[in-house]
Amino acid sequence: MKDSSAPPRKAGELAQPGCAMTGFLFQMAGSFPSLALVVFGERECAQAMPRLTPPVSDLETWPLFTVALGEREVMEGRAEGRLEEALRVIARERAPRGIVVISTCLADTIGADLEAPCRKVEAETGIPIRGLRTGGLRMRTQAEVSDWVTRTVMDLLPASGEMDPGGVNLVGYRTDRPPSRWLQSRVFRAEAARVLERMGLRLMGCAPVGATEDDWTRIGQGSLTVVSDRALFQKMLKRLDRPGHRVLEVASPMGVAATDRFWRQVGQAMDRDAGPAIEEDPERRRALEALPEVRQAVAGKSLAYGIGSHHNFRPDELAQEGMADLPLFLELGFRVELVIQERDRPDVHRRIERNLQTMGVDLPYRLFYEPAVLRPVLEEGRYDLAYLPDFLEGQAREAGVPMVRFGSMQPGWWGAIRSWGLLHSEGAPVFQQRYGRFLRAEEGVRQGRGGDAGGGR
């Protein structure tokens, strides 16, 4: 329960700040075939793209371009001309629906005029062009960048269509597209569509995680927008504000009980009885059948839940300051402690405690000031398992603590079963053999097909 007397929360206060250019690359590259993304700076910045973008994309070629500024263009003051030339070529050869230009530290340092070339080529071609100063010289919270990306996309791909009184949007949840055909009907997006249909409702748009361009246009048809964390999407929600539209903040459906609460709140907001849709769902029955055995295996074990280190610009992982997955662990009976990447100072403790109070989180925490010194904190805590970003795996290994990758837990009833597979036997996928009867054969986890035990992306 959130504390209604606590002060309003500013999203992103317990996460690392980041470069907005990187955030735009991470969220846009490979996801919007009708938009072009242009990096106004050196070629090396654009090369961050393959490292940051998800491995699954429907695009054979991503509409990502770089102005490739070199020393000569910078010294001779030709950066703006190079950008203008690039925009004309992209407009002529690709004819995108819109162009987003993101600047680098180099372009910002030399004071290059970003806006003038964009205005000029937009006037010539009629293609909307947005020039954004995203250089890393001014660090922003990941929450700010996520909201900025979302608003930019909504500007270039405006929502259309008449509002559907039974239409529901999901914003800020783990609504990734399935990584394989075996999971087509099992991921949370599919589960949500099924449950809503049983309540006589319709799923409109899922954004921004896993969103297609169709999601962005259909999101205007939803009369109810269910959001994981209002503080993350304040400006986006203002764009959706119109007569008849409502916003409902509901915590991510992580675990069986949280998923039940999720759908009951949605049903109540839409004046529907969610009971039958919940109680008759076959995935929920499997999860309820498996839950006692999983609890018996892990209840009482200690878990180090890491926040403050994640750096990925995924709103589903940024929600609730990175603690959106907590209900899944608490439901199983883990003894959870937070390990937070922060300096040990009085003002830091005040900020942490204020945020935890606002979100209704009453858990002990330990601090570590940088990734390289996490090991002694894990050793001191004597944890049975750690939930940490993948780049901290070395620290966990040196401390002798088994680790599960932060963000690998999956929402919904079927997602709960899939997530438990990573937690059993110190994070090894032994669950697939012991509890395989709770997963259908067509999900790709039967013997001989292997399968991704963590529902990875």
C-alpha cells in the first residue's frame, strides 16, 4: 500500500542518470519502420546501437543513420551542412513518415545549430523532423528520457480512431513480443487480450515496451489507460487526456496474487466482474497448483534485490524505481533486502527512505557506491540468491551468490510459472524438469526443444 501522506515522487531518483541519445537509440532503433532516426555526431556514437537494442526485431534493416561527423567537418564549421545534406538524402531515398535527429556530446560541445537544418529540410520535403538535444553532457534520469521518447513517437505517430468504450491500453508493462513462435499465445500481451475478452473488453495499445506502430495509433481508441507508474508517464498521459478517457495506476502483475489484483482493479474500473475471467483461466489454475511446491522450495531464503544500477531505459524495469518485480519474490516467501548503488551520505538515506515510504516498501537495505565494490556487500549479507543487472554477475560470482538477471521475471499467471524456473535450485533451470507438467508442450519447453527458462527478450 502506498502512503497517501507521503510527498509526490519524482520518478528515477533511485536509478542511475543516463545519456538521452543512448535512451533514444535503445527504445527506437529497430522498432519503427516508418520513422528514421539520425545520430547527429560522430560515427562511434551510432555504434552503441547494436549493443543496446533488443535481439528480436521484425526489421531486416533498421532505419538508423549517422551524420558521421569527422574532424574536418568540425574544424571547418560544416557540421550543420552535413546534417542538412543527410536529411535530404534520407527524405529522398527513404521517404519516412517522420525523422528524429538526436545530438551527441560532440555536436553539443561545438554548439552546432541543430534546429535550422531540421526546419529547412522539413519545409522543403513536408516530412516532420524533430531535432532533439540529447547529448550526454547533460545527464537525465532514465525516467525523463523514457517519457521524452514516448512523447516524440506520439507526436510523429499520432493516435487515431474513435474511442472504444470497452477499449483498454496497457502502458509501462512487460508487453514484449514473443521471442519465438512457441510462446506466441503465452506472453503477457496475449494473456491480457484473452482476459479482457472474457470480460467483454478489448486490448487496444500496449506501449512502449514491445509496441508496434499499430499500438501507437490504436492507443487513442482506449477509454481506459492502465499504467504501471504514473510518475514515469506524466507528460505522455497528458497527451492522451480527452473527454471520456480515464487513467488507472496498477502495479505490475508479478506473481499470482498481484495478477489477480491487477485484473480485479481493471474490471472494477470498467464496471465489469473480473471474477469469472480470473477463476476460470487455465494458466491461473496451473500457477495455483504449482505455487505451494515452489514456496516450499524457496520460502525463508534470503534474496538481494538490486536497484540503482540498472541502465536500460525500459519503463517496465524502471517502474517503482526498479521494484516492480518485488511482489513475485515476496509471494514466494523470500526474505528480501535491497542492495542499492548509492553513496553512504545522510542526504542519500533521506532520499531513499522518502521514496520507499512513498511506494509503501518496508524493507531493509544496504548501499554500495559503485559496481566494483558490490562483492563485500553480498558477502556480508550472506544471501542465498541475488537479483541483479547482468553486468554485476562477476561480483555475485566472486561473492559465491547465485544470480538471476534483473528484468527476467515475467508478468501474468503463465509468466509466474516461467519466472519460477529461474529461481529454483539457485537460479538453474531445473524447474523445467521438476515442474514441466505445469507448462504446455507447445510452449517449446518439452524435452528436445530446450527453451528459454527465463522468458528472455
